[in-house]
Amino acid sequence: MVSCQALSYEPLHGSAIIARRALATRKEPDLALVAELAPRLTVPVVAEGRISTPAQARAALDAGAFAAVVGAAITWPQWITAQFVAGIQRRWAPGIHAQANALRRRNAT
């Protein structure tokens, strides 16, 4: 990535590059990479990839990023919905799907 600077690429999206490589299974943004690159480069470093909360965006800026890109967390309704479903699924009582379907059928008539 330092060679990107030598070629005058601006800005440098460091974690997006990493996201497409071996660390693609990472669940959190690579803030250590941002912290490593930002002080070494003269071009702006943009944190991008797996930033899904305001706290993660703030942490990216605190790590030295010039900016933080928030993608799917605000632009992909299916992903947002899946996060809510995953977060509340444990609280659903057994048989809730059957109850919801019965209610839908009753209201449809």
C-alpha cells in the first residue's frame, strides 16, 4: 500500500483492499491496519469495510482515518433487517411463526 502512495493514488482505501484478500472472513473493521498506515502515509486513508455502527466509524477516525465509509449498514435494507431478526430471534416464543401465520390468515379474510 505504500507503493500506492508512490503512484499518487488518493485517497487510499486500505481496509477495502484487505477485505478482498485473506482476511475477508473478519467480522470487524481492520482498525489496526488503519492505525498502522495512517501515520506512515501522506495520502488520506479511508476506512472502508465492515463498519456497521457509529462507534466503529468513530473508532476508525480515532485510529487515524481521514474518513469512514459506511455501506451496507445504511444502504442495504435486507442486511439491516437481518441484523434486527438475528438480534431478537432468541426472544421469540416457540410457535410464534404459527401464531403469526394464523393471525395473517384471519386478517386476510
